[in-house]
Amino acid sequence: MRKRPIAAIVTGVVAVAIIVLQLATTAAATNGRLAGGSSLTGTWSGTYGGAYHGTFTLHWTQVNSRLSGTIKLSSVGRTNITGSVRGSTIRFGTVGNANAITYSGSVSGKSMSGTYKTGGVGGSWSAHKT
């Protein structure tokens, strides 16, 4: 008589473990991936306005939720850049630059936009994948 409750408990524990494993696998597979499964890897062209204005070109490599590459600003030149993407939220900034710039915003498909800050001032930016 005792075997039946133990078997039911073991079956329940196994079922819960399978569900948790499936949820964890799904979360790991989508972490850092944009809605629709697209990647930011590639070249992006954009504009920025506000305290400073001009054009820029991003060259990204995306690995999971991490971004790395270069940005070429029309007014400054080329510099290294790193960032992250989670769902539709993107954050990135310059590294190794005395005039650090931080960007935040959202991305959808082949377009993204948001705001930037540098030296206490800022503005808006937008870009599209080329």
C-alpha cells in the first residue's frame, strides 16, 4: 500500500522537473534575442540630434545579449563600443574614449531609436540596419 503514494510523489516530482527544465531552456534560448529571433550583427546607419547632431555608422557583433563593435560618428571619428540587448531594450556606449557617450533605446526589426547622453547633455538618435 505504501508503494502507491511514493510512486505518485516521484511521478509528480519528475513532472515538475520536466516543466521547470522546459521553461529554463526556453528562457536561455530567448535571452538576448530580439522578438522575432533576429540579430543585431551587421552594419547600422543612423542620425543623432540635440546637443550634438550628425550621422553615425555602427558595426555590431552580437553574441547572446552582448554587443561589441565600432561606431563612426560624423563629428568624432571611429571608436570602440560595447552594449547589451534584452528583448527590445538596447543599451550601449563608447569605451576607451575621454568623451564617453551612452545610448539607450529600443529596437524593432531593422530599426532602433532612443536617447544619448555625453558630458551632461544629450539628445535623440535613430538607426536602421543596412
